[in-house]
Amino acid sequence: MSLYVDDPTRLGTTRLADGRVLGWAEWGPRDGLPVLLSPGAATSRWLGIGAGAVETEGVRLVSVDRPGLGVSTPAPDRTFADFVDDVSELTGLLGLGPLPAMLGNSQGAPFALACAAAGVVSALTLVSPADEVADPEVAAALPDDLRGLVARVAEDPAGAEKVFAGFDADTMRRMVLAGSPACDLAVYEDPGFAAAYGRALDEAFCQGAAAGYARDTVLAMGRWPIDLGAITVPVEVWYGEEDVSHAPDLGRRLVSRIPGARRTVVPGVGGALLWATAEPILASLAETVRPDEPVERDWREEQARRRTVRGRRPGAAQGGGRG
């Protein structure tokens, strides 16, 4: 058992109209508020969010393996628009409609933004979202090695995809740990979390990186053909103050491009925010969707209220702010 993550309650696969299969995992009550999870890079359906959060908020969380990850059928040359179509069809087949909310983490963020722009979700929360690194204003602030990789994706996307196809679960695990601050390592090295994350990575790469991760990464690191200004659903964006991996400005520019979006920065945690501070994040999303809830609960009050459960986690009961 882990303080940071629970095993899925239900696992399954669903066949789409074109014959492909999408893998998914669920947490929470079947009759709970439907929330789709677009997970981070090379992460399969096995890794959910912070332990106990879905039960506390009465949420039915459904994590979906993008094509080629985990048990989902590969779809070579797929696009963001293809993912939107998959989500729309899966929503109906799993009875999540008419419009579920969505949670996008890390590299899953642009896929979630595509769904919001297309109007197939009712609300969106992004946690530690990867920014559009190919945007010239963002690229200018990147470290030299990452800026060079972004340039390579732009110049030769097929060649870059072949490079990413050489990654595996161990490479990804080492890369994440090497780039993480101490506050995040407290999460990642928790035995229960490490086991769950390792299982999620192993399953994500079970068909090889070329099947899913490589295509995901080329899409995420290229220019996004997504009209962020056309998004009309509520959007919240959360970053850990110690996050050094996902956006050089902790999402200020990203939020400025999305009408009405709100940004919250949580101190004492970095890219592990989704697992270290899950409950107030999910509570805020649930309140946005449920008309009978208060307009807003201060996330700091939520952390204080749940201190007995969350006291050992980074970011618990600390101050922060919205921007």
C-alpha cells in the first residue's frame, strides 16, 4: 500500500468501431462523477492519482491508454484529432457521457487540450502539463540540449520518432529520477509508488516504444495544431513550484493562451504534484462540474482538512497562490 497511489478498481479493454482496442483502468464508484485521465509520458492505465482522492470526491476516474501504449492497439501516424475521436467514442461506449471532465498530466496535457478545444469534455484540469516547447517563445527559454531536440523534431519528425523508438521502461525511469528534485524523489522512491510506476512503465512499453511512446513524443514536442483560444470549457492548470521539467515559466504563457484559465502553484513539490497533492486538485475539478457544490474551496483549506492522511506528503499544508 502507498500513500501516493492506489491500484485500479477495475481494468478492461473496449473495441472501437474500426476494430482497434483501447485499454483503460478505473478507480472510484461506477456511479461517480466521470473524469477521464490522460496520463503522462509512457505511462499506462496502471498508474492513477493520489491515494484515496477519487473516493473522497465521489469520482469515477478512467485512465485511457493512448494507441500503442499498454494494451491499446497501435495507430501509426495518428494525430491529436484522432485521439479526440477515440475519446468521444470511448465516452459513449463506457457510459461516461454526455461530456465527462478530463484530467491531463505531463505529456498527456496536449492530448487533453485537444479534447477541450474540440468540446468533447465538460471541464479540464492540467497537472504539471508539458508546455508547447516548439512555440518560439517557449523554446527560447529551454536548456540548449532540449532546444536542440525540439529543433530536430521540427526538421525531421520521422527521424526523431525513430530515436524515441529506442527508449524503454528503464531508460524512462532513469530519466525521470535523474531530473527530479528531492521533494519528488520522496514520492517516486516510496515503495508502493515505485512498484505501481514500474508496472505502468513496463506495460506502456510492452509493444515497444515505436508503437506508442515515440509517436506521442513527436506530437507533444512539435507545434500543436490546437486552437487554445477556442477553448470554452473551464480550465485549471496546476504546477509544483519545484517543477523544473514541464514549463520554464511554470505555465504562465500556457495559461495566458487559454481563455479564462486559472493557474495554481503549489510549494514544496515539483513534477510529482498529481500524486502529492491529488485531493484538492480533484476537489476543485469536481466543484467546477457539479452545480450543487460551492463555487470554490481554497485548496489550502483542503490540505489542512486532510492533514492526517496527507501529512507525510510534499506540499501538504503549505501556502501557495493562483496566478
